[in-house]
Amino acid sequence: MKEETENTEVSKPPRENWEEDFKRVHENGDDELLIDDIFEDKNLEEWE
């Protein structure tokens, strides 16, 4: 996030407030996977 004051631009650290943001996303039910983490054709035996 960036804030502008007169002619000066101030940037916040990129991960500032992430914990609160992710908590709010979870509370709103917006944290579901968009893509399955395991695909039907995936051969997991290759990784053992």
C-alpha cells in the first residue's frame, strides 16, 4: 500500500497487517482453493 502526502510517497512494508487480513478473509469464507491441490491423474507413487 502506498500513501501520498503532498509530493512524498510513503510505502508500507509489504507484509504489514497480513495476519489481520488473512483472518478477515477466512471469517468471510473467501479462503477456499481456486484449484484443487491434488489432480486426479497425479501419480503420487513417483514421489515416494
